Amino acid sequence: MACNKKSKIMIFGGTGYLGRYMVKACVSMGHSTYVYTRPLKPNQDNSKLELLKEFESMGVFIIQGDLDEHEKLVSQLRKVEIVISTLAVPQYLEQLQLIKAMKDSGTIKRFVPSEYGNEVDRVSGLPPLEAVFSNKRKIRRATEAAEIPYTSVVANSFAAYFVNYLLHPQDKQRDEVVVYGSGEAKAVFNYEDDIANYTIKAALDPRAANRVMIIRPPGNIATQLELICAWDEKTGQTLKKIHVPEEEIVKLSETLPHPDNIPVAILHHIFIKGDEMSFELRTDDLEASKLFPDYKYTSIDDLLEIFLVEPPQPRLAAFA
């Protein structure tokens, strides 16, 4: 399975936040692209229907079905070689059904489970986030036990999502910015389009088989304060910084109901503890920008230029 080989790829969660990027990247790279999605309901939100029509216009094969339809799932999986999951937090454990179906299909040469955050085998978090990490570890262990070739992708922070969340570039009248903790913890901001491209490249690359690939390009490492400063320089304004202390974030993670406690635990993990940069890369680690040096990734500076001209619309992550 060579890197430049055109393959048949099935994406689960293709209508979700990261899934949209994954589908479009897959098509743009010339692969036969299948999207397995839950059946449309009579009162379905029009946005999903429109997105599926857009996918079909791009040549994507749409398959409607549930993950508990085992026989149907197995028969559809036999059409492809690669499976990429971008299922959201509430569906993580449903990947156990997918793993069983992939094993029974006997055709899958690589599986990319839905992770894309931090390296769950090397970090921990506040209890609401630790529960999410625990589910991701269960999927890793189940994939290994099933002996399905895999690539786990550590994508760190979704850059467009967090630039929107932290800086609110759509709001031209906004003159202040919230800083979590001191603002000095380093994070890794990777543009979603790059995450998708790196993921697909890795899924086809024999060097990434049964490995964890970490996306940590040197141009995408920054603190909150550095991000704010860079934005101030580009806009010519100076945002007033409102610091939220760690104790307040921890308290919210303890008092907010599930799933509202998950986002604040993520903020603590990334921007207060700085856990995306809490471990050094070993010589045997796979880092995406080194694995694929010819791919030109979007640096933080490049992304801020995009936001300055035409900010992508903010989207919400699904935690329930």
C-alpha cells in the first residue's frame, strides 16, 4: 500500500465537524470516498441533507445505516480498504461495533480511530476529560486485540475552532479576550484541513502502520498570549486580557452538569496545564511534518491571515 496509491476509503462521522474536512481532503486527493452516515429522519435538519447533496456532487458514495446493523455494515466495509472514523465524543464506544464489523469483513488494511486530540496513553485530565480519554484508550486496546492494522492520529488543538473560540474574529466590535490561567502554557494549533490531509496520507503509508502519528509542526506551537499578540499585530488593535484563574476552571469542571463539564476540562488540559507539550517527542515517535516534509502545512501565522480576510464560520463540538 504505497502513499501515492489511490484507495477506497470509508469515513464514519463524515457530516460532523472534522469529518467534513476529511471527506473533502479524501476527494481532493483522488480516492474513492464513501461516507457511512446515520439514516436521515423525516424532520432532519436541512443542513445535513444539503451537505450530503454536496458530497454526492463531489462523487462521494453515501451509505445510510446504523452501526448496530452488523451484516449491512460488514457488506459495505467489504467495498473498501481504509476506514477513517471521525465520530464525535458521544459515539466513541460505538466504534466497538465498527471494530467487530471490520474484523468480520476481512478486507480492511488500515483503521484510523476517532481520536485527534492529545496522546491519551501519555497524558491525563480532570475527571470529565479523563472519562473521554478512557473511552479512547478502550478503542485503542480493542483495535489492537482485533489485530486490525491501525494508525492513531494525535492532532492536538483544532486551530480554526480555537481561533474562533479564543479570539472571536467575527465580532469586529469586541475589545477584550479571555485568557485561561496565565496564558503562558504552550499549545499546538493545527488547521483542520491539514489534520485531514495528514491523516489520509498516514492511513496509506506503511511507515504509519500500527503506530501513533503526532501532528506537532514547529510553526504551530504557541501560547495563548503569543496567539493574542499575533492577532493584535495583524488587526492593529490591542485586546484587553481578562484572566480566568485555574481554580475557577477546576470548580466549573466539578459543578457543571455532564456534558457541559467536558469543554472546561479541555480548556484546563490545553491552556492551563499545557498538556499538549507536556512530553518530549522520542526519536522513534512519528511526527507528521517530518514524516511528510513535502506537505506545506498551514502555520499559525498563515491561519490568522485567513481569519483576517475571510474568517471561517465558528462551529460547535458535540459532547452529548
